[in-house]
Amino acid sequence: MSDRYVNFGDIARGRCGTQCQYGARYTGIDCNGNPNPDYWKELGYPDLGKGLRFRGDTNNYHSLEIHEDDVEEFARRYKKYKEKRMNGSWEY
């Protein structure tokens, strides 16, 4: 286990196929950098980052980083969410 964080924008584009500003809405991180699942949920975005480690905030989404050990899990959750949503089977 490391203590290394990586740029979330690189993960959003490379692993999730979305731009950073859109992917950041699924992290559960608010504009002050705090875990806050209701912040984006009110706008229809589920908290796919629950239990994962992030640094930075969604107000300046280019500063957002994800712990390298959590990258695979976030990408898996994001892809699963998108797949289920396309099939109309996602529930919050």
C-alpha cells in the first residue's frame, strides 16, 4: 500500500472516458474538498467515491487527486454505474 496520489483528470479521461469536471461529480467530494455525498446527489450524481481517498476539491477540479490504490475501484464503480444507467436499472 502506498501513499501516492495521482491526478484525477488523467483517471477520468483514461479509465472512465469522461472529462475531469464531469467525473469529479461522482466522487462525493464537495467544492471545499470534504466528503459530502449529498452535495452532488441533489443534482442527480451518486457518490461513487464512498470510502475512497481523494485530495483537492471539485471547485478546482484540476487539483483533484485520487489515491493510486483506489483508482481501479473508482473506475470499476463508474463503469458499472454507466452500464446500469444505460440499461435503466440504476437506483440511488
